[in-house]
Amino acid sequence: MSILLLSWLVYCHSLAQTPLPGAFQTEAYLPLLKDKRVALVVNQTSVVGTTHLADTLLALGISVKKVFAPEHGFRGEADAGEHVANQKDSKTGLPVISLFGDKKEPSSADLADVDVVVFDIQDVGVRFYTYISTMHYCMQACARYKKTMLVLDRPNPNGHYVAGPVLEKKFKSFVGMHPIPIVHGLTVGELAGMINGEKWLDSSGTCHLKVIPVTRYSHKDAWSLSIKPSPNLPNDLSIQFYPYLCLFEGTIISVGRGTEAPFQQIGAPNTAYGKDRFTPVSLAGAKKPMYENTQCYGIDLRKRYPEQGFQLRYLLEMYRNCPEKEKFFNSFFNKLAGNSSLQAQIKANASESEIINSWKPSLEAYKKLRKKYLLYPDFE
């Protein structure tokens, strides 16, 4: 990509008066990368216009040494939880090192020929979406090995509210590393500042962090994604439903993986769960889905008016309708919830309002903490 073309893309974007992601603002971060050895933490969402950030930086003469790949891989094609192998990118020739699986943090050898690690991935603002866990581990490695971490910020499509239980420390895992609610209301740049400021990295301390903010962005702004952030979040509706439908991944209820509408419908092979029907099949990004080739009955949320905010009603309804309640939850549920109390409340037939009210004290404390790290006008 020529500098002239890049400038034209940025100019066209600016005319629209829409938020301009950090990756588009080359004039702000190219000086930080000039004469530096660079590693990228990127995936298919890491674009400047229609060109991948890796191609953009290489065309501008930046010394890109390697790519670190998160869950779903460099090109975003792997299933959720699928092992991503190290490889060489066929287009750029760059070595791609997987940070999903047994290895989650760059090693000393990985960073020996690197001065700056650039993180540019579109997030969806949900605690258990693992891109932010990968960011945490990269920050930790940068702190340990004295490297700079540069975050090119992007808007959060669920950044207009805060909701859900705050994670309790003993439930920390790769799908929940920080004491934040399920819907945390931060961009990755703001969250990186919180991780650093609250000293949530290990004994390595804090990392040398730089954030290129989004311009013309407010947490009140809607943000529609033109590129799927992961294989099973194909559109804005799935991204809207994801914060609360993902809790079903810790149950016997399918969220529609292996259909044309993942995270837009829920069900299982029993008519007790509802009248809508779907049949999961093996698809790219959803190989061997739950209840493969078996008709499921449940709820198609596309038929309902999109409800605002975090909803528990579907989880409570599915549990209430489950013929074998002792089989409803699996061991993953508490990791997703970030506590054991939500499962206990559901089993005790607590109402949606009772459960949500129980979260209020920890959410209020979190909201005060969050304000310290905001880079953009808030939704309130």
C-alpha cells in the first residue's frame, strides 16, 4: 500500500465523521515504529481500510519480524477452542506463533529480536472473549522482558453499558482473567490501562504501554463490524446477544453453532425448550458442533424485538423447562459466570430481578474504578 493511498483512505474515513480506529492513524504511531523491530498481535479484523495491518506496515517499510496469533488464528478461521499451530504466513512470509493452547505468553526467545509489540484486534467488550486474555499475557511478557506494548484501539460494539457479575478471584481462567463484569464497557485500550494501573500483571510489574486512541468516539456510539470478529459472531445481532447467550456454553443448550445463525438461537433436542427448530451441521468455524445433525427445539431470537442490555430470562426459562435439571450445567458454567453463586441462584429459582440486584454492590464499585481509565466520553 502506498502512503498516498493510505492517506486517501484515512481522508475518506474522516469525511464520514465516524470513529477512526487507532490503526488508521499511521501518522500517530509510525514514528514509534520507525527503526524498531516489531511483532504484531493481530487477526482478520486488523485492517487499515481493506488492507491488513501487517501488509500496511511492511509496505511502509516497518521491520515486522513476526505475528502472534490469538484464538481462531491469524486469519480467524479456527473453531472456538481449536488448537492453532505455529506456521508461516503464505502471503507475507512472516512466522506466525500461536498464543492459544498450551502456550499463551510470548517467551524470551520470541521477543529477543523485538522492540515493540503491536496489539490491534477488534474486541466485543465481553470478559470471556479471549482476545483480551491474549492482550494480558502479551503485556505481561513486555513487562518481563522490557519491551514496549502499543495498542491500536478500536471501538467496543458493546461499550454502551456495564452488566453481569464481577469475576471472583478464585474463578480466574483464560475465559476470565480480571475482576471485571461480563460486560465491562471498555475498549481494549482502556482495559490495557486498567490492567497496568491496577497492577493485575504478575510480579513483572507494569509494562511500557502506549495507546493510540480512537478519534471521534464516545461510549454512546453504535459501532457496526464489517468483519466477523470470530467465526461464530457473524453480525451485529449475534454480537449483541453474545454477552448473555455465551453462558449457555456451560450448559446442555446449543447456541446455534453449526447453523446460519449462531448466537441468535438456542435450543436442544427436546420439544420442552420451545417451538423454533434448527439442526446444527459441521461448518467452517464450527466443526462437530453440539447436537450435530440432530434437530433442536428452542427459541429463535431473530424473531423477537432486540432487547437492550444483559438478559437472564432465557437462561432461567431454559433451566425451568429442562426435564433433567441435574444435567443442565457443566463444569464450564462457573468459569463463564465468574462465580458459583449464579448457578446456585438459578437452581434455587431466584428471579431475574433478584439475581441482577445481587450484583449491584460489586458493579457500583467497578463503575467507579472504570471511570479512572476511560479515554472517551461515557454513556452516562
